[in-house]
Amino acid sequence: MKRIMYIECKARGLDGVARIGWVEFSRSTRSFYYGGRRFEKTKSGYKYNCFDVETGENYWISGPKKNGQDKLYGGVVEIDEDARVQYWSEIRNAPELAQLTRYRS
């Protein structure tokens, strides 16, 4: 199963690099795949909910908010090209913004 998700790296602190993109789920939904990386859910974490299996870096991966306020501390969120039109049309309900590749959360 694939779904558009919000992905934020928490490896260097609570305010990390953030993206919107297609994430693939494992059958058990305990693992995620994005950008050639495999992530697993963690049972506990402060401001993160999974980790990169190869590097151990912490990430927050969740469904994107309809209002675009995904980043806890605000900032710029990049949108992957292959998710851009569907993100703006179906999640944000703003197809007129479909040309934007980033937004301020």
C-alpha cells in the first residue's frame, strides 16, 4: 500500500528537514519505505515515531494535515514532484496551488 505522507528527519534535533512524498507500507504496517530507505516504527520516542533501519536516525512519519501545519516548530516543507498535484488537490483541497513545490508550515 502506498500513501502520501509527511516525513521529517529528527536526527539533528526537533526541527528537521521535512518532505511530503509517497511512502510504501509493509504488509504488517510496521515498516515504511521512502527514498530508498526502510523505516521501522518505534515503541517509544520523544517527537519521533520511527527510525531508519540502516542509520538509526530518528524520523517523524505521519499523514499530512489538511491545513499544512505539519512541522511542530514551523518552517519549509518540500513536496516530491510525483506527489505534488495529488497533495494539493486531494489533501489540501487547493488544486490552484498544484504548481508549488514547497510551502511554509
